[in-house]
Amino acid sequence: MRSPTPSDPYPFAGQQLPCLIGGEFLRQGKAFANINPVNGRVLCSVTEADAALVDRAVQAARAALRGPWGRMSTAERAALLRKVADRIEERFAEFVSAEIADTGKTLKQASSLDIPRGAANFRAYADLALARPSECFEMATPDGRGALNYSVYKPVGVVAVIAPWNLPFLLLTWKLAPALACGNTVVAKPSEETPSSAALLAEVMQEVGVPAGVFNLVHGFGPDSAGAALVAHPDVNAIAFTGESATGSAIMKSAADSVKALSFELGGKNAAIIFADADFDAALAGTMRSVFANTGQVCLCSERVYVERPVYARFVEALARGARALKVGGPFEGADMGPLISRAHRDKVLSYYRLAREEGAGIVCGGGVPAFGDERDQGAFIEPTILTGLPESARCVREEIFGPVCHVAPFDSEEQVIHMANDTRYGLAAAVWTSNLQRAHRVARQMEVGIAWVNDWFLRDLRTPFGGVKLSGIGREGGAHSLAFFSEAMNICVKL
């Protein structure tokens, strides 16, 4: 797999990205601009699907359930998914180029995480679907002949997969792969901010022979656009969504009338807890990652950092030193941190930087916009920022910011920090740093989250459950949990 270089062109330069519906690429109706967040330039135009086009995509997916796809065995579907993974790797440089053009993220991250994990998702769920166990129970009957009960797993039907802009390809395939492995058909809508890698995936689906209508792609926005039409469509059986909690709430209301199955991975205001007995250097390095990875645009990032008082001042100083040393720049500049996804999102994050000052925060470092003196000044870059001194009731401590920023606060006891970490409307992830094994197990178990890391962050086994509690989501994905969501379990009882 070859990573791209600056001389590699953006795959869709000067084109209009199409929708894929029933095996046909369509460019019709309105279009919108796809903007590069590094320099503010227009990359391409994107076809916006209206309600009629979304309906056409859903009907194509419905028809495909009754076609060759519906008659395929699990082994045949798994073989196709592996071909998809192989083809992604064959076009690796194009996928990386598309992803970094849309997001501005570093070449290192896109090449080592986003695109490789996207390919891995198809292989992982091909394997998991083939290894999926069934159930069989014998039961007694009054006549003594007995009966046999066994389970079969059928596809849910047409699944709407709605992916966010922060990890566009990784999170699209994270839902798409298990949905297809279970025999469903899909209408996918990527974020309007990041349509390019999904458009490449549509080409790959055609190239490897995925039957028409099995994978459909519609582009557009949320309200009054493709997203709203898709989640409200009566012939969509399930919705898998990753994004903001408020959007999840709106989708839930829209889906209520037709009682669709829902899987939501939503926002977070995650806590990192550093005890005084932790390996200081490891905790510092891990917290640098968990605060500033992907410019803080990961739902799992730590926006609240709690440090035991004996090492608090030292930790804040070291974290600030690390933040100041981060190189901010474009994908091919060897940068540690790229831009935010858009200038609009940067305005939102900057509004929280201003609010922090109004609330009385100490700005240990950052708090503004870097100046480059070149075209990057037209992009969406922002400074990594560390705040201190706010009460737990402050909005900057309570609300998700989704940028390269954290608030660092001291604590004095295990009981106190557990209460502080859990005192939030969110409940996605936590990181606990300690060398005390008993404390590690004790505190991690008490975190009101879907995933708690001990002495690490973002270490993921694709077989494990992933999701949040409270405003952070509904349900679990990963391994057997994804297969369960994308399947209908049916019992067959046979009288012997």
C-alpha cells in the first residue's frame, strides 16, 4: 500500500461527486461545494439528493433484498467483503488523498488509522459473520416426543447508515461492513463535509461486483435534505448513526412513527483521571493523544482532565509544554495537528475559547488562531488550548466543544474524582491512569461510560462492545453486538 505524496492529485478534482442508486451513478438536481479546510479552496461539487432521489435509493435497496443478494450464503457475502477490502488497499493512495483533502488531517493518521481500519472492518466482519454461533434447545412435550428449537438470523432489511465528518471512512465502514455481512442492503449518507472517501467506496463496490442496490450512496445535508428524508422514510428498517447528541435526538423523533431499530453513537465530554502514582510520562503522553488527536475531533477525546493534587502543577506544566510543541499544519508538512473540519466549526470552538475567558478560566496555552502568512490562513486552523481554574458548573466544563482543548482540574480523593468524572450528561469514555491494580479495576468499573481505558487510550479490539450511556448513545456496536443489531433473530420450533 502506497501513501500519497503532494504530487498525487485529489481523485475528484474538477468533478461533481455522484450519488449511487441501484448500481447507477447519478448527477442530477442541486449541487454543493466540497471545501478543503487547509486552505478554503473548493475541491469539487457534490450532488445533493432530494427526497425523490432518497426514495429511489431506498426502493433500490428494498428490491435488492429480493434479488441475488438475498439468496447469497454468508460465505458468499463474506467473500465479497474481502474483495472490497482488497480493492481498498489496491487504491490506498487514492483513499488517503480523498480523506486528507476533505478533512485536512495528517498524512500519518489517515495512512495508519483511517483507511487501514476501513479495510480491516470489512475483513473483520466477514470473519465474524462466518464464525457466528447459532442456538439449539431440546424441550420436553406432554406426549413425550419432544421438540427442537433452533435460531436463525435474518437481515433487518434496508439500513440507513449515517456517518460523521471526523473519521469519515473508518466510521462509515464500521457500520456498513456488519450490515452487509448480515445480508442487509444499505443507503449510506456521509457527512456533507466529507463525501470523497464514500464516493471512492461506491466505485469499489461496483468494481468488485456487489449487486446493484445493495449499497446505495446519497449525499446531502441533514434538515430539509437527504438526511431528513432518509431517516423518516417508512421503508427504512433500521438507522445506524454517529454524530451529535442533538442530531440523534432529532432522528429518534423522526423514526418514532415507524418504530425503526436505532443504533446511536453520540457525543461525549470524556474524563481522564491521573492519579499521583501513575507512570507520569505514560500518563502525559496518553493524555496528549486523548486531548489533541485529530485536532480534538474524536468523540472519545478527553475534554476534562482530573489530576491528583500532588502532581497537578507538574502535570499542567508538562501538558502545556507538550501542547506548545505541537506542529500545526497541512497533511504533507509533517504536522502533529491539522485544521478543524471547517471555518464554521472553528467559529464554534473559538466561541468556547471566548466563553472560557468570560467564565474566568486561566488560558495556560493557546486560545487563538495560528498565523501562517500563506494560503493556510484561509483554512480552519486553531491553537491547541489548555484551560484551568473553572468550576465544575462552568459551561466549558459541561458542554462538548469538540476541538483541541481540555480543562485540567485537581482532585484530592478517589471518591471525589469519581463523582466529578460522572457528573455529566454524557457517558461515552474515560481514561484512568494509575499503577495501583486494585484501584484501576475499582475506579474503571465505577465510570458511568461505555468504555473505560486503564493506562491507555483509543486501544480498540473490534470484537468488544462499543457505545455510550446517557446522551452518548443507544446500543452497542462491535463484534457480536453489531451482528445482533443488524439481524433479526428468529426461533423455529419443530415438533419431533
